[in-house]
Amino acid sequence: MTEHFDYDVVIIGGGPAGLAAGLNLVRANRDVLIVDSNRPRHAATLQSHGFLTRDGAPPLVFRQLGREEFEGYERASFSQALVSSVEPLDPADTKGRSGFRLRGAGVRNAPDVDVTARLVLVASGLVEELPKLPTLRAYYGTAMHSCSECDGFEKSGKPLAFIGETTDVFDRALLITQFSRDLTVFTNGADTISADEQAVLEGMGVRVERREVADIEGERADMTGVRLVDGTVIPCVGGFVRPRWNASVQYLGVLAPRRNEWGLLLVSESGETSVPGVYAAGDITPPGPEQLMIAAGDGVRVSNKMNKALIRASLGLS
């Protein structure tokens, strides 16, 4: 767009939102760099579901195919690096007109990144914090999952557990009942389900267990139950867990875009944050984690808005 920028757009994150946005932008003849740290939230998941033509594909294969499609375009660049800072080129600029400088440290022997761009798209997703149970990670992505829309169908009719300590446990439990009423909801000692909500669940045949959880029980790779701190074991063969999600955007530094109470980046209808020129798409925006297809669609939607903003800026239009 202008001679002094290395790229029209730098995208932080090479997941479904970032890849879809990048593909859309290079097809609009934009110079685009995707910077990805290769630390996907769904790395433990063996299969992803619900994405048309890719139902059941491993998430890592999905990312690989997306990257290959993106890099098939001449104006596409991909860098494997961990972003350390995004700063306005002119520190006095508060309107995003000066563009941005992005720096990052290369990972797995990749070179460091130090580039400039007219616009920035944050599509880095979220970092998960699971309940602190000793062996939960061993079953995460196989027996235990975080997304009922993604993995509930395969659990249909089975005795399941749902472990959650947040205020949305009740609504998420209702989603899981679409697949099995043989369900125990574990609040792990947190007071996040009201008496009225418990009555609704129990009226559906769902058990609510308020005692603290000690760990997951299993034999080799097969989950067999949830063990409480008092030694009681509730039999189940799998289920779901509600992680706490953190939006790790410390690299935005002094830009400090507005965030909601969950730490997610607040955006306008166009996908722009409170910092002009910095956009966000995918799981890092409200309502948070979604299916891959929704995240990819959001990336396309926001990239279209960004392309229009670039056109207007080139003509001197606000």
C-alpha cells in the first residue's frame, strides 16, 4: 500500500481465524505476514469436528493445510515466532495512522521478526488454564474435552463428567445433556450453581456434586471415573472440563486495547479494537472459544473490513 511498510497487514496467530483472514487478504492483493508461535490451544486434541469438508481432521493437519494454502500466494509470508512487542511507529500517534512495528523471537531455530505494517490483526486465540488435577492432562483431548459442540456427539449415551468452577457451568451443563443425561456435574467446591439451577439439572436426571475433586481415575489410557478428596469415586468414561481462558496480549504494551471482564478484546462491528489500526478476530474476542468454523468465518469477516479500511486510507478517506 505504501512504500515504507513491510506489510499491509501483520496477523498474530496462525489458527483458523488468522489463516482464514490471511488467505482472504492475499487474495485481495495485500502483502500479509502471519506470525505464529506454534503453541495451539488444541494441540492435545486428536480430531476436530464441525468444519465442513474437514470433519474429523486432526487440528494440526487442519493448520498445516491452511498454511500451505496461504503460502501458495506470492504476497503471503509466514514466520514462526513468539511476538514480544507491537508498538506504533510514531509514539505520539493515537489514530493508528503511523502504522506499527512488530517484533518477535523466532522459535525452533526460526529467525527473529522485526517488521512494520499498516494494520495489525490479533488472532492469537487463548491460553487454557485447566483445573489443577494431577492426571487431567493425560486424558485431555481423548476422554476429556472442553467443547461439547465439538466433541459431544462421540460421547452420546455414555456416563460423563463435567468439571467446572466458573459462573457459566449451568449453561454449559445444559449443552452436554443433549448428548447424555448420565452426567455428573462437579463444581469442585465452587459455589457456581444455584439451588434453582441444581433443581433443574436434577429434574433432568443430572447429578450435581459439590465436593472437591482430587483427580481423574483411569486404567492406562481409559478413564474410569472421578475421585473426590474424601476417596469417593464417581464412575464415568469421559466428559468435559471448563478451563479458565486467558488472553495473553502483553505484547500490545502501551497500546492497551479495551478488554471485558473475562480479559477478551472488545471490538467494534468491523473487528477493530479501541486502538485504531489494531483488529482482533476469533477466540480472543467475545464470547470466547468457538468452533473452528466460526473462528475462521470471523477471520474472513474482519479481513474484509480491514481491506476496505486500507482502500479508504489510500484515498485519504476517514
